[in-house]
Amino acid sequence: MKALFAVLAKLLGLLLLCWAICMIPQIAIGAGNFAYPPTTERQTITMLFYLALVVVPFAATLFLGWLATFRTNLLARLLKVDEQASPITLPEPRVLLRIGVILIGLYVLVTALPQLVRALWRVAYFVAGQSSPRSLANIAAATVQITLSLFLVLRPT
């Protein structure tokens, strides 16, 4: 049972780390909006909302992904997962882990492709020079997601 828990925890951790990596462009865009210190109370409140709505979930996702991926045994001890044999006959944990990594990569790829197409459409829709930096950032974010997903899917074992 502990081996199954370890495989599932590592897969969940990898998924959380993928999500955290994909949040980095959003954080960079928001940080650019606050390059200068706030001058009004409204700007201060906006910055605090930004921190609460973007940075805190990013940090939580990154921490939980790290914990589930790299500290699986600690997590198993905290959750009191025992060594009992699983009633289900499973393939080796390495095989399950590889299948899970490929599935996560496919999931990220399938969710990133529409974002890339939408961002490219927005850039093509605007007259040259009138596309916003946000459109270019969306293209960059989708490209990072697609690159990460292709790495997960095509990486040799």
C-alpha cells in the first residue's frame, strides 16, 4: 500500500509542480504592474489582493508539489500509510510512475494548445504593432507549458 501511495503522491506532486511552473508568467506579468511603489491606498489594496490571489496559491502549489514529489516518505509517515500489501496486483512502481508522467504531460499539452491558439489569434487579429504585451505573455506562457509537456511525454525513461 505504501508503494502505491508513493507512486500516486509523486504523480500528484509532479502535476502540482507543473501547475506552479505554469503560474510563473502570470506572476511576472503582475510583478510588472507593480514595478513602482503604490502611491494611493487603492493601489496598495490592489497589490495586497494580487499577493493573496496569485502569489499565495503559487507558493502553496509549489510547496505541496515539492512535498509530494521529494518528501513522499515523510508524507506517508504523517498520513500513517502502512506497509500492508495492496489487494490489487499492480505493475512495478517505475512503470506506473512513467505512465503517470506521460498522462500529466498529455494533460498539460491538451490544456495549453487552446491557450496558444487563442493567444496567436489575438496577436494576428490586431494590426501589427497594436498587440498588447499581455498577448505576447500569453504566447510565452503557452509555449512554456507545451515545452514542459513535450519534455514529460517524450523524455526517455
